[in-house]
Amino acid sequence: MTDRSYVSLTFDVDTISLWMSRQDRTAFSRGEFGVVGTRRILKLLASRSIHATFFVPGLTASTYPDLLEEIVDGGHEVGHHGNHHENPARLERDDERRVLEEGLEILENLTGRRPSGWRSPGGYVTSSTFELLIEAGFSYDSSLMGHDVRPYRCRLDDSWVKGEGVEWGTEVDLVEFPWAWHLDDFPWFEYIPPQGGNLTPPSAVLETWLGDLDWALAHEPGGVLTYTMHPQVIGRGNRMLMLEQLLEEINKREVGFTTLEKAATDWRAAHPFEQS
């Protein structure tokens, strides 16, 4: 990467996979709306010649192969996002590997290309996750929060004991593109009975998202700010208007758009990995 700053628009295309555990037809239909939202997003991005990263669970890909084809035909990156949107923290190592391989096989078979990036469902990472990603040949992860705009390398075998201290593990050749909850549309906009949730005005979200970008431009030039969105969330009317405004405001600034795959390739070229 150069001193130019970048924004990466990322979309977690969960669709029905997010609601499989709920025996509720209304909740399930919220996942179906994810298809509607994805097509709205693809149309908007095409109108501005912007390429984005779409993290797709295997279930979404196998259930909606035409939608996956539209994403690929739009020139966008397809990343791995689990098979049925499983939480890795609830899986044993062998099951975590199985889920990873099942989703990979589906995405590779349907797109003809093996994904280079992974985002964990819910952002959950286990002590096995990065080792499994490296074994599977992934270039980058986008599940951690160790920075806001600076990519960095993941580590294996961090350990800590409350009251005693922390022992840092070993850096590995897996690039991390951090995300954050306040740059994710879901906690701002979604209401899930009976837990509740938020229905925040999009104007407040736009102010927050642009505020982080402006701070990064002033204090962390050359970084990559990652916005995390879900088509079933951001694809609603007034939120699509917000997304249009966001793109317009980004275009007023000296900022480029990038997929995470491209950003990982560029960052790795500028920061060669030195095996310790």
C-alpha cells in the first residue's frame, strides 16, 4: 500500500443462514430479503464502478447460485463466511475444519475460484482458527479489532491468565483487516424480538462512519478503513439512501476503493513476511 488511504466496502451476505436456528417464518423471511438487498447494492456499486468484497456463507451460495453469479459478474471479490454461518467458538477443532472445507468447496465449485479471504461469523475466532486458515491457503482474515485502519499480521498461540499476564504468540503470514462494531450496520439498525435492538436514524450512522474516515485521513494516512454491512440490513430504503450519501462523501475525499483481496496483495508486497 502507498500513503493513499483506502476504503473497503464489505458485505456479509448471510441471507437465510443467519436465521436457521430460529423456528420462526417471519425471522426466516428477513434472510430472504438479503437477496433483494444484495441486488440493490450491486446496482448501486455498478453505477459508480466500485468493486467490493462480499463474504458469502456456503448455504447462501448453494441456495442462491444466481445471486453468487451476479456478485462475481460484477467484478466483486467473494470471501468465505462459514457454511451455515456457524460460530467457530461453539465447534471443536475437527468440526471447525470441516465447516471451513465445506464452505470452501461450495464457493470454489460455484465461482471457479478459491476464496483468499475469510471473515468469521460474528467475529468469533478460536485458538485453532488462524492455523486452519493458513493450512487452507488463505491470504487474509477480517475478524479481529486490533486496530481501526492499519492491516497487521495475525498471531498464533497468544495466551493469557487473569491476574498473571499475557504471552504473545508468533506472527504468521496471514494479514488482518480489522473491523469494529460501530462500523457495522447490524448493531445500529436491527431489532430482534424478544432481545430488542436499535433502530437508529441513518443520519447518525453516516455521521459516525464519516467521522472515523476523516480522523483516519488526518491521523492515519495510508490505511484501509473497512465498513461491514449486511444486505438484509443496509438494503432497506432509507439505509440505501445513506449508503449512496456515504459513497458520495467518500468520493469528495482523496480516498480510493479497494477489495480486501487487492489490499492484502498490496500490503504483503510492501511488508514482506520474515519467518521468525
